[in-house]
Amino acid sequence: MNKIYFVVLLMLSVGALGNTTCTGALQYVSLNPDNDVVQFNYGFGTQYHCKLSQEYNGVSPESCQAVYSMLLAAQLSSKKVEVRYNGDFSCSSDELGNYETTKKLMYWIKII
């Protein structure tokens, strides 16, 4: 019985943490050849999310390559992207940052 209470409390506490989903059309995707930083803007400022050559912002180079490919595909097909972040905040350049390392950690991205 104690295990059931523990699982229920764990589920409630994880749900209380919340997350934020931001959706927008890609304005641009870029790669800085000097430091391999992938940056993009989908309506909430330009953030530096990852590097193709080394772990950066908690993202491995392999994951960064996949994200970069997804972003290029979305841009070429004029699709929007949906990005999820940990935390509860409003989707804005004030919250995410502009021309800097993102202030929030992205944990999921989807082309829509």
C-alpha cells in the first residue's frame, strides 16, 4: 500500500513541475563555423542551443546534429516547430534569451 502512495505522490510532484511549449515558424537557422554553435529563431529571439563538435548546454554532438537536420528540414519545407522546455514561463525573448545561450533547456523538438 505504501508503494501505491509513493507512486501517486511522485506522479503529482512531477506534474507540478510543469513545462512550457513554444510554437513558431522558423525565421532562420544558422551555424557558426568558428565554434560549431547551432542557433535558430522561431519567433522568440535567437538562442544558441548546441554545438556540433562537443557537448554544449547539456546536448551531445550527435543530438545536436539531429536537431540541426530537423531545423533545416523544417525551414526548407516552411513548417513550424514546437519546442518544449522545463519550467513554467511565457514564450518570449526575455525568457529564452536573444543572441545568447538559451536561458531554458530544450528537451523536445517537433516539426509541425
